[in-house]
Amino acid sequence: MSWLSRLFAGSSGDKPEAEPVLHEGFRIFVDPIKESAGFRVAARIEKEIGGEVRVHRMVRADTVSTAEAAAEMTLRKAKSLIDQQGESIFN
């Protein structure tokens, strides 16, 4: 199974959740949303802070035609968000 398949595995209710991608101490769960025109870029970003798991749901306006492209773009945008805003995404 390719790494993209593993990343995208969590986006459907029937499949088990995919392994998170670790980036700068954050866990990124790639979870594009299926839409009629393709797939919307979306992910769940988590980090444990002070013993509490904080969660941010990232949903972007970007849509792409394939699940694989959505997974790639989602991961790239989630990493960029983390690099730019860090823990402030939880505020």
C-alpha cells in the first residue's frame, strides 16, 4: 500500500483511521472530504499540550479531482499552517 493510500484511508467511515503524519510535534490526520466535483482539502491536526490533546479541524476551499492529489495537497497545507501559526491554531 502506498503512503498516499495509508494517508487517505481515514477519510471514509468504513475504513480504519490512517496513521498520523508527525510534523514539528503535531499529528496530522489527512482527511479530504468527498464532494461531487472531487475532494476538498481537509485534515485534523492534534498536539498534546499540558497533558491535554488539542484538536484543530482544517478545511480549505481547495478541491482537486483525485483522492491522491487531495491527500498530497492536504498534507502540504497542514504542514504550512503548522509552520506559520504553530500552537496558535488551537486558540
